[in-house]
Amino acid sequence: MADNDAILRWGPCNQGHATAQAAVTPGDLVEIIPTAGADLGKVRRHATAAGRAAPLFADGNWQFGKNADDTYAAGDTVPTLAPSAGARIMARCAIGVAITKGTALESAGTGLLRPATTGVIVAEAMEDESTVGEPTPGRLLVRIVAQ
């Protein structure tokens, strides 16, 4: 469904920005680093597989001519999206998974989403997507679920 580069497709969403602690790509599930130190308040790819994850995603930097495939480097300012329950966004999904419409999704621990196992559900697939045999993560339209 990646017919355009917009990450937010529909619904209420709070927007913000933070400094990247490491590489982040638009559509990644991200988290704000809460621990004291030089990285406090920076964002990184969500790092806990099946762990608690607030729906917070990296957005694209369209106003500077960037698209959804342009990764932010450590130290870059990353626009963020905090979509409310019911909002639809284009999220990145893990490599090697087959996802069908309606599948519950959780964090893969790499900033990507995967089919839920026993973790915290972040979103639900709004379309089919397969990255089986693919060398890179896919993009998938998802609906944010209540936390």
C-alpha cells in the first residue's frame, strides 16, 4: 500500500520531535530514553521484543526533501508521531514474516512490528504483507489499538 510516503494516513495524532540516539527510519516504532545521562530524552528504535511499547513512530522529514526511506543518523532531529487509538499509519514490519489483515502486532525489539506472540499489542494489520525471503523490512498499514 506504500503509494505515497506519508506515515500518518488517518486519525488523531500528536506530533513532536526528539534527537536520535542512533539510526531511526520513518515508520519505526521508537521509544524515548528515560535513563539519566547523555541520552536522556533522545529516541531510539523500540528495543524490547514483545515489551510494553507506547505507540510512538518516527515520521518523515518531508519539508527538507526527505522520503520514507531516508534514515536519520544519531544526532539528527526526528519528527515523531504519537497516534491515538484508531489512527492508521504506515509502520515498518519485521523481515521474514507473513502478516494477514487483522493480525495483532507487537514490537519485534528492533523498531519493527511483528505478529504478536505473548507481548503487548501495539497495532492491528489493515492489509496483508509478506517479507518472507525479502532482504529489507516491509511497510504495512496498521490501526493503533488502545493501550
